[in-house]
Amino acid sequence: MHSTSARRELGFVLALACAGLALVLVVVFTPWYTAVPPVG
């Protein structure tokens, strides 16, 4: 279970999970950014 293919697959799954989480956060917080006027 120490093959490079398993490690590469694990990295791909983690990267995909992080990308999905980032996408969800962007979708959730985008209305707040558009609703709040820029300060400064």
C-alpha cells in the first residue's frame, strides 16, 4: 500500500476536496462581498 499511484490518488482526492470547499465558500460569501460597499 506504499505505491506511488495510491499516494497520487490520495493527493488528487485531497486537492479535489479543497477545490470543492473553496468553491462552496466563494458561492456562499459572494453576495456579502457584492452587498458591502468598499471602505477607503
